[in-house]
Amino acid sequence: MPKVKKAISNKVSIKPLMGYVLVQPSEAESKTASGIILPESAQEKPAQGTVLAVGDDMVFENGKVLKASVKPGDKVVYKKWGGDEIKVDGKELKLVKFDDLMAILE
């Protein structure tokens, strides 16, 4: 019987502040392309995930505005060392700056 992934809940108990995005990281690969099973210590954390919530647009001192280029539900790639890990309702999530987002996966 295949594993069924749970859908992401639209209800999040945290709202990112200006200039931040809340991301649920994708699960690390537990198997290589050739089928070798990796121990948890060797699994590399992915630098991609799904946007759960988006903070307000970032406003700089000079008045320029950096608008959020993503919306909840978007799959994104972020900088490998970008963002801060937090736990919300027992789930490991990341707060990522707009600047640390690199791409939207389609």
C-alpha cells in the first residue's frame, strides 16, 4: 500500500513579520538514485519546501518596497544556509527572508 502524504493545513499558528516567509521544508532523501539507503546522519537537508505563510512587504528606510514574490502553497528553493529553523505545533519549519529565496518550482 503506497504512503499517502498529508496535505498541508492552511491554518498556521504563526504569521511571519515583514520580509519573511514561513516554509515547510521537503523531507530529506533517504535513498540515493541507485537505491542505496542512507542513514539519517548522512541525509542532506533539502533547500526547498512549501510556503505556508508570507509576511508583509519589506519597506526600506529609503522608502523602497520589496514585495513578496511568493504566496502560500508555492514550492520554493532557498539558500542552503538561509532561514532559521523553528518548531511550531511539533513540526520543524523555517523562517526565510525574501532575499534568501532563489526560485519557485513549477
